[in-house]
Amino acid sequence: MIIVYEAKSSIDANIVQDILLIDGINCHIMGGYLEGGVGELQPMGLIKVMTDEKDFQAAKKIIAEWESEKPEQTKHDQTIENKNIAQTKTYKKPLVGLTIALFILFFYFLSLR
């Protein structure tokens, strides 16, 4: 088996595997379960799609066609995504603080009885 594609995520790896299997090329995903340990492992180059050496050239051609058809993420989409992440982070802290305050008040009034 030889590495034919290094995926950014397990989703990309599974898409490539499905495309290759549809075209009759036998392949296997290596490292698909390592994505969960990103905090302890390097985040890039974990997931690889592997195929037989005899199918390597055909698989590379199919993957190149798939990558050329895949739309790129625009800067506008990235800024919207970053704003959504920032908004999520700003609401988390007050919500956690309010929840803790409510628990403290609940146990305080419970202890008064």
C-alpha cells in the first residue's frame, strides 16, 4: 500500500475513499481515529488514504479531478465563520458566570431552611 492522499480531516478522507471505491480502486484510510487526539498530536498529516501501487496513478488522477471541482472557501466565508466563533465565545463567559451565581444562590437559600 502506498499513500495517495493526505487529508485535512476524516471527512475529506472518507469522501476520497468513496470516490475511489466507486471507480473500482481498492483503498484504505490510515489514522482516521487519530483526529480525536489533536491536543496531544500534531494536527496535520494524521489521516492518509492508501491504495495499491498498481492503482496509484489512476487514483491520483481521480483525486486531482475531485480537487479541481471542489469549491475553495472564500475570504468572505472565512470572515463570517470567524465572526460566528467570536460571537459564540463572547456569550459563553457571562452565561457560565450566571449559571454559577444561580447555583450559589440556590444552595445559599437551601441552607437557610
